[in-house]
Amino acid sequence: MKKLVVVFFALIAVAASPVRDGLDVGDTAIDFKLKNVDGKTVSLADYKDAKGYIVIFDCNTCPYSKAYNQRIIDLNTKYAAKGVPVIAINANDPATSSGDSFEEMVRIAKQKGYKFPYLVDETQEIAKAYGATNTPHVFVLSKDLKVAYIGAIDDNSRKADAVTKRYVEDAVDALLQGKAAPTTKTKAIGCGIKWKSA
Amino acid sequence: MKKSIQFVVLAVILSVAASAQTINQIKLKDLQKLLTTKSDRVQVINFWATWCAPCVKEIPLFEKLRSDNSNVDITLVSMDFDLDPDPAKVERFVTRKALKNKVVILAETDPNSWIDKIDKSWSGALPATLIINTQTGKRKLIQKELHEGDLEKLITEVSN
């Protein structure tokens, strides 16, 4: 009888726990297999020596993505060598936003000289599983895919030289030192991901 | 001839000036006041920006609501300031579209410090629309593009 009561309350607890979409800090992210701009498939597991990952939901068209483009390239330049590469993912529905087509991704990656993968999340399942909402929206993961940080790259979208808080850099530096990120979650104004209509 | 051209130019400038509304730059505390001050009219607050295609697409729905329903207060809050603090682009947009709804610019930097103060469940993505019954505190936040009929349904939901 006692056991039954425990089970009963455990069930209530499960039922009452809030339904949460996407990842929170401390959760374990899922890996993925997505098509890169070079036509090949990329998974996080492909990076055998990685110490972590900077997963960025991004796109071609959003003015915030454009404002952060060079900063994303710089993040990869700085941290890929230290074992924490940038992995960019575009989940925007090209039927809603034609400038976010795969062909345009290929063109932009070439034009900007991306040294990191720029993957297409055609089904939008990875964006949903991660809980990405904006572009650019960053998830800093440890090598065992534990979420260390979710949010914006820094605190000034408009001017890279006026930034005072480098959230992603701080989180990755902490990760490399085996410490917790000083700031684990931030929000920013941005373009909503263009979801497919149900 | 020259004089008549001058007159036409002047007339055009005057008519544009007459149709354009003054767009105030507001601070977070002004916006918070709008969200909480008790009113018997439902507050409809839309967060948008000139660069945001789905926002621009749904703006006519708010203009239509304005002429259909006199029991709501509509405020279109431009979030352009974050990327471009010059209000000229917003002013030109409002004039070109001849918007009748009240438009304000939220003139604040560092969005991470205030997005939660507008609504904890808001990610910061645009477009977003808040519908508030300030009498009961009932509110709805929609974080996607609205379609025909959505606003009316949401207003009914917070009114009951």
C-alpha cells in the first residue's frame, strides 16, 4: 500500500511538472545529422577532439544575423583552435523567407568564407528540440553536450566595439577552465525563427 | 512657373506633415505603466520593427482592429532603437503606411536587462503581441505572426 501511495504521488509530480519546450542550462542536448553547405552531413560526434561546441541558430536574412556575422566568424577563429568550434544552423522555412534557402546559405558561406559548418535544419526538429526562438541564438555545450549557456552573443547588437559583456566568450572561457559560465542565460531582441505553418 | 512649382512642393510637404503623427520615444517605465495602469479598455501592444517582414505584414490587422473595435487601446511599439537609434526610419515608415494607430519607439539599450520586465515568457523575438485586461490582470503573449481573426479571438479570451 505504501508503495502504491509513493507511486501515486510520483505520478502526480510528473504530471504537475511544467511542460518545457527545448533545453535549459544543465540539460543534455541531442546530437544531430544535418546537411552542410558543402553537401556533406555534419554531427557533433564528428568532432572527436572537441572540448565543447558553440551551436548558433542563425540565418541569411535577419538584420541581427547580419550585425553579428563578423562576430560569429571571429568566435570560430578564436575558439575552434582551442577545441570549441562554431556550428551554425539555419532552421528558417524558405517557403516563408526565400532568402533563407539552402542555395543562399551556400552563397553566403562562400562569400563570407565560413570556416565552420553552416547546416540546414530542414524539418526544424533540431531548432525545436533545442528551444531556439531567435536568430542568432547561441547554445554553448560541453563536450558531453551539457548546456552551459543559452542566449545572445553579447550585450550590444548594434556596435561590436561598444560591447561590455561578452556572454559567449565568457561562457566558453569558463568551459575551457572547467568552470560554470558566469552568466548562463540571456535574452535579446531578434528575428523570430520562421516556422513552417502547421 | 517657378512659383507654382514652389507652391506644389510646399503643399506636398504640408500635407505630409499634417498626416504624420508625432512618434514619441518612450522608456521602459512608460511601457510598464501602459501594461499595468487600470483601464476598462483592453490593451493591445504589438512589438515590431521596420526590418521585420512578418511584423510589417501583420500591421494592417491592427489598423483594421482600430476601426472595428473602439473598446481597445492599440499601441505599436517599435523595437528599431536597438539596431538603429535614429527615429527617421520609423517616422518614414509610419508616414508612408499612413498608420492611424499610436506608434512609439522604445528607446532602451541592453535588452537582456528588460525583456523579462515586459513579459517573462517573451524570448525577445519579433513580432510579439501582448493583449492585457488590466482590470483582471489576464494577459496573452503571442510570439509569432498573427493572422486574420486571431486578435479578435485573443481579445475575447482576456475579456471573459
